[in-house]
Amino acid sequence: MRRSLAGILLCFQFAMITVAQQPAPWPPPIPQAPSRPRPATQKPPQTSQPKRDDDLDIVKIRTNLVQVDAIVSDEKGQPVTDLRADEVEMLEDGKARNITNLSYISVAPKRLESTSESKSTKSNVPVPSVPLRPEQTRRTMALVVDDLGLSFDSSTYVRRSLKKFVDEQMGPNDLVAIIRSGSGIGALQQFTNDKRQLYAAIERVKWNPKSRAITPSFSRFGDDRTKGPDAEMKDSARVNFEQFSEEIYTVGTLGALNYVIRGLRPLPGRKSIVLFSDGFQMFNTNDSRIRAALQRMTDLANRAAVVIYTVHAMGLQPLGINAAEPVDGMGGAELELFLRTKRKEVFDSQDGLDYLANRTGGLAFKNSNDLSLSVGRIVADQEGYYLIGYRPDDSTFDQSNGRIKFHDLSLKIKRPGKYKVRMRNGFYGVSNEQIATVAESTQTQMVSALVSPFGASAIQLKLTSLYVNDLNVGNAMLSFLHVNAKDIDFTEEPDGMHKAELELMALTFGDNGQVIDQFSYIQTIRIKKENFERGMKNGLTYNTTIPIKEPGAYQFRIALRDKSS
């Protein structure tokens, strides 16, 4: 029986340094032909994977320069955009530092005048968008849904707020991803300005049965009150088990955030993460892993210029007794213990979210049932920021005693009036030059290209994928890849043949972000002299067939590199 397949098909290309040949785990597709004639001895323009422009770095921590971002507002909450360098003072560990640069960066989306053409395109069907280039991106936002820590009710409210964001609050130059903490490596490939893909991601936001928020943990005080001498022991064991489960899933949530932050780092400009979660405890847990993970993560976020906003998805919680809580039969002391524990757990669940936001210069939203209003304030908060650079003291990066010191940062406004400053609270005394960087293997670099929202421009590729039902394979995705042959470096051999070696890698992602199929191999191309000019004119075409076992939405991504580049 034929099954319908909704395919979200993206194509990315990559060109890098050479690596050792690897065996092909899948039979390679057949090249059908190698775009303009070019002499055999002429090499294509040497274009490589775009390097990270250091001028685009917002947060810089070096031995001769520390640069951070900050948001300044007046007593009415309105942004202040006209401060001068002589009106501010940067303090490192309470000591004033010499400011070398101060500038205000506006990233507010441009207001486009409405035209008859734009009005005529309004419909319930999203118009396909043109992919953004790095220099066109104004805001990069990762909307992280902590499905490892959301209750059933919270999942519904979060899904509504996400849809409203895409409908009304998302700008045309915003690069957005909707990521679930329970997703896999496919999470980072979802950064896009295409609302169709975002709507598809919203549909996948559902309650996770493995969530640590299966039921409110304080309900344990109201159910299964077993009578007998072992009742207290059972309650204690259940409490310990629930606390252990919550800590395990909390570490999983932080691990997902860590992964997203690392993926955001090479993207341009000031990045933000909006975390929707029912929260997690930080200061009232015996698990030091949570506190250590939070500290490492905030330092990583600060160095990657990532601001974290948090939304406590539980909303405004009634701290009294509600009809869903079985409190019948409780005595006065037991009822008081129940209410006290309930209040404590609600407030404790906000600790970790407050910490993440405060340490990275973001905002923590809580005790509000209007999640869309919180998201709107987050979008408005990202319309501009200050870049402030100063020259650090020699002692800032001193590690003579073998210890790395954390340096507190604060900004003092000397202009008359009352102002509120939000910025990163500090950094560890390790410069970016001192952080050891391990050279990535070519395979790792190609995987990074596959999950990047931006494609490399070194080799022009076009990918076309079709759903087919084959007698031998069954339901499958048939893909054709066209390669612009003028971007490939062919060498002429003594026998007149023209030779090139290409390395291909492909990943297929399911709708849950998991990799469901992958392959890589090295293809050697040899073209006869009399066919070379025609091949250069028409280009190279590859085809491959990927079996589809389940109906649903898939992403097929492919990267290609010329081994001689």
C-alpha cells in the first residue's frame, strides 16, 4: 500500500582539507555525466568553507581585550541607546577598567511598508521563504522545549505560544529553531526562516511520557497512604526514587542545552535560547552534577555570545488545595506539611531557570499564565544591545597558583538618573587563546556542515528528492544530486583521462530529530578526453535511493567535498 510522505529536503555542500580514504558502507551511486568548458590545466577558483569572521564575535575574552554585551534601560523600562563611553564605567572584581570601545548595535527588524502586492499574498498558507545568508541574519533564536521536564498541561500551553510566535512575532530576518530537549543530533539542522518547517516542528511538541514532570511530585503526599508499620519506609523510598529520577532528567536537559549552545557558537551575531520548562531544582539537591553542569554551561554560553531566556511553563500556580489533590483524611499537621512542601517545590523549581537567565544576561519569566506575552517581551528585548570592550589587567589571566579565578563584571552608569543594566556576570580567567582547540577530523567537519543552517558555497549543489514505490525496495525516497563540475578540480593524466575524487556524506533525519540513515564514501571520477568538455557543460548527476519504513516528515542532507581542495 502506498504511503504519503511529507519531505523537508535540504541540500548543503562542503569543501575541506584532504583525509584518508574511507570504505563505502553503501554502494555508491552512478555518476551520469560531469558547467562551462575549462582548460584541463585550469583549476577552479579556490573557494573554501567560509571562515568564522572574528569581527562578528560579540563576546571576546583575550589577554589584551575583553568585550561583552549589555542591555541598558531606564526606570520606565525603555531601552537607552545613546550612552557614550565617558558615561559608563566597567568594573572587573570591583575595580574600574579602561574602556576601549562602546557602541550600540540595533537588530530591530525593518518596518516594511504595506503594499497591494503584500496584502494579496496574505493567506493561511505560509509563503516559502528565501534562505538567509549569514550577513542577513538579525536574530538567531533557539526555542528549546524541555519535554524532559514538561507536564501534560504545560506542553499544550507551550505549543500555543510557539504557534503565536511564528504567526505574529517572528521577523523576516530571524533564524529560528524549535528544539526539544529529548531530540537527538538532528536538533541543530532545524534553524530556518521557513515558517512551514517551524509549523511542522511545533506539531511535534507533545508531552513526553518519559518527562520528569509526569505528575507533580508533591502529589506523593496525598496518594497511596498505606497504613501499617512499613508505610513511612515506602514513602521515603518513593521520595528518594522521584528525586533521583528528577536529577537524572535534569542532567539530560542541561546536556541538551549544552549541545544547542555549542551549535549556536559558529552562527553570526548575538544568539539567544528561550527555554520553556517546568523548572528544576538547583540549590536544594544533593547532586553536585547539576550545579557543576550549570556553571560550565553559563561560561560556555557567555563565550559563545548566547543569552538564555527562561519561561516557567507552569504559569501561576495555586499554592492552596485544589480539587485534583487527594487530601481527604489528612490531619492538621499532615495538611500543613503538604502545603508547605507544595509551596517549596514550586519556588525551588524556578531556581535553575533564574540562575541560567541571570548569569547570561537574559530574563526569567515566571508566575504568568500568558506565555505568549513572555515571548513577546523576549523578542522586544533583543532589538538592540551595547558592545563594550576594555583592556584587562595582567592579573586577570594569572594562573601562577594553579587555580583559575572567576572574575565578576558589572557596569556602572554615570549619567544622572536611574538605570537598569543586564549583562553577563563574569568569566573565568582563561583567554580564548589559552583554550586548547583540537583539530576536527574531516568527517566531523562534514557532519558539522550537514547540521549547519548555512550551506557552504565552494561547490554548487542542487538536490531533488521524490517519493517512489519500488517493487524491490518498497516505499523509498529517490534523490538526484547535481554537481556543478566547474567547481571540481580535475587533473589530466598521461593517458588523457581527467580524474577527480569526491567524498560524499549524507544523513537522513526523522521527524524526531534522530538520524535514521547515513552513508559516506569516496567516489573516483574518470572522464575521457573527448567527453570532458560535454561533461563540464552538463555537470555531474548522482542518484541514490533511501528506503522509507514509516510515513512522516524527513530531512535528507548531503555534503560533498573535493579531496584536492
